[in-house]
Amino acid sequence: MKKEKYQHMAFSFLSQHYNSDIIGLKLGENLVVVVSGMNLVQDVLTKEEFEGRPDNFFIRLRSMGTRKGVTCTDGYLWHDQRAFVLRHLRNLGYGKQNMENILHDELIQLRKQLGTSNNQKIRIGPQFAKAVLNTMWTLVGGSRLSSSKFYLDKMLVLLEKRTRLFDISGGLLNHFPWLRFLVPSKTGYKLIMDINNDLKTLFQEVIAEHLSTYDSVETRDLIDAYLHQMKSTEKKNNIFYTDDQLIMVCLDLFIAGSQTTSNTLDFAILLMVLHQDIQRKVQKEIWSVIGTERLPSINDRYKMPYVDAVICEVLRLCQVTPVAGPRRALKDTELGGYYIPKNTSILINLHSVNNDKQHWSDPEAFRPDRFLNGDGTLRSDDHLIAFGLGRRRCLGETLARSCIFLFFTGILQHYHILPVNDENPDITPVPGMTMAPQPYHANFVPAEVFIDKSDLLPQ
């Protein structure tokens, strides 16, 4: 049996080898079921009996030794915390004009940084990571994360190292936890403990600042909303709204906001470098709808089917989470004709759907036209699963889609992006819990050098 570099490719190989969309694996002492193919993937993502999260060594390690937060919990705690976070983020402008204003501020900062580069080669991935994280943190903590005050650069480096050391199943450390006593550094145990300590310190400092300026009638951000709830329920001995739970909610949103969306944007720019013809079509639509003077708006997306199709194709071809977060069977059940005992861990191979050769015919090709109808309107496709399905679909989908659209169009509105020294960067992703492009540089040149804007501005 051949050795695969990527976990999702190994799962796809095993599925083909055994001619089955459901396979069972023993990873260390853990029995795990892996599902592939549209039908089974959809079943696990949408059926209530598969909404649980495993309770294993890695999940608890990732969650600072707790079973708290939103991402890695299930049952009533998960329902309550997810509903609370979404409700109060919406009250604070999530999905509304306030969120767009925050994104515009970050886009302006991004374009300023590109404008001071003097046409020198730029590594844009880390800049995307800061912009996306600052957007999320403004909603959560009320302000941007200052690089000097909160060690933002250090945090992003540590989180990137953590992502590369583990896969979605938790890697060797989850399956052989005793290895942490023998090789704590090589297993990633020391790194994740260091990250946990640094992040916990950061969150405690932010929460302490909020408490020092706390006003019971003012809600500046999500942390304030959470503090209101903690104070209103403290006499009822409510175990859901505690200091530890608030820290874990911050951690979940911090991690979610730091990598998946920024890596998608990084892939999108890389694909524009590699496909100059598509980049020019994107710019033509941007200029014909938005022009060059005003910032793009989230509402512009509905008038820009080609840009939307390009983003859909980026999400499909370069999915940053090809294996969805693990699920746990909440009861004895059946899946694909097999008996699944309660508490079985299930891994979901999204790659098998987004790259299904029978459905897409040429899944390895970057072809945005596959998401367009004959009349040029956007064509939806159920086989694109970018943010999950069902009640556990991505909590930050609205922010992620808005970030991707505004940052992507806002940069290409002003800059044409070229490879450095006519070299094509490598599209092969870096493996880990989330996929990322190989580090690459590009030249960001004022776009008017390449295209006559007078032909494209609205009349």
C-alpha cells in the first residue's frame, strides 16, 4: 500500500482500494470510522445522531485540559453557547453594516501596506492572517490586536507551527498520548502547552481590562455580552457561564479566525498569479461594477457572478479543511449499512466530494466556469462543501465569505499580481490540520499599468 503525504488523500486511497465509502481504522487504541462520498458525508454532517464531538486526549489538550468552549463541545452546552455567541455577534453587527465597516478598515490597512512596497516582492499570507484575525477580534474583544501589546506576530507563528504538527484526528499524540513523556517536543506536546499558556495569558489580560472598565448597561463587544450573562447568572450557580468557559470561547474564535479564511485568501492570490487570464477577467468585472474609487461592498457580490465563481472554485480546489472536524455518534445507529456503536469517532473526507471525478470530470483543474450557467449567472452546486452542513456548519461562515470577497476584490481592484522573476509558485499545499500554500512571493503592481480603466469604468 502506497504512503500518502496528506491524510485526506490516504483516506481516498483506502476508500478506492476497498471499494467502499465507509472504512474502519484503528489509530493507536482508538477505533475510527472514515466516510467518503456525497451521500455518507451529507448523512454525517446533517443527522442529529452524529452531532457529537469526541472526548479524547487531543481534544482536551487543545481545549486547555477542559471540555468547554463551542467548537469541541456537544449536547446542551454546545447548543447554548453556539446560540449565545451567534445572537450577540449579530447584535454587535455580525453580517451587517458594522462588520463591513470593520472589514473596510482592515482592507485599507492591507492596501496601504501593499502601496508602500515599491513594487518589491511580497509574502501576502501573513498579512491576510493579521487582517482576518483583527476583524474577528474587533467583534470579540472590541479592538484590533496590536502587534506590540498582544504579541500578535508571535501568536500567529505558534499557531502555524501547531497546525503543521497535527492532523484533524490529533496525530500521534492523540493515538499514543504516552509519547509526550518520551519526546514532548517532537510530538508537539510542549508546543501546544506553550501556546495554551500564552493564549490564556492574552485572554485573561483582555478580560481583566474589560472588567476594569465594565458597565452593566453597555455592550461594547462579545466579551462584554458574556460578562453580562456571567453576572446575571452567578447567583444561580450556572456552570455554563464561567471564567474558563469565556476563555475557551475566545480560544475557539481566535483559532477559527486566524487560519482558515486567511489561507483561502492566500490560495486565491496564488491562483491569480498562476492564471493571469482569469485574473484579468476578475479585474474587468470588479471595475465594471465597482469602479476604482469606492471600496467594494458585500452587496456587490450579487452583481459579480464571475468573481463569485472564481471564489467558489478556490474553495473547491484548495479546500483548507479537506477533512472536517471529527464527529461522535451520540447513540447506537446505522451508517452506510454498517452498525455504528455509540461514541464512535467519525472523520469526514470532504475532499472526496469536492474532488469527485465522476461529478466534476476534471477536479484537478482550476476552472471557474464550472460554476457559471450558459447565460453567465452563478450556478450553485451541492458538491461544493466549503463550510460544512447542518447545525454544526462553520460558526464564522458569514464573516469568512465576507472577508474573502472584500479582501480579494479590494486588492485586485487596485493591483495586478505577477510572479516573481517569471517563476510559477508551487500549488502543492503544506499538510496539517488545515492546508496552506507553500510560502511564495508575488509582485503587486498598480493595475492600471496593465488594463485601460477608461474602457471598464461604469458609464
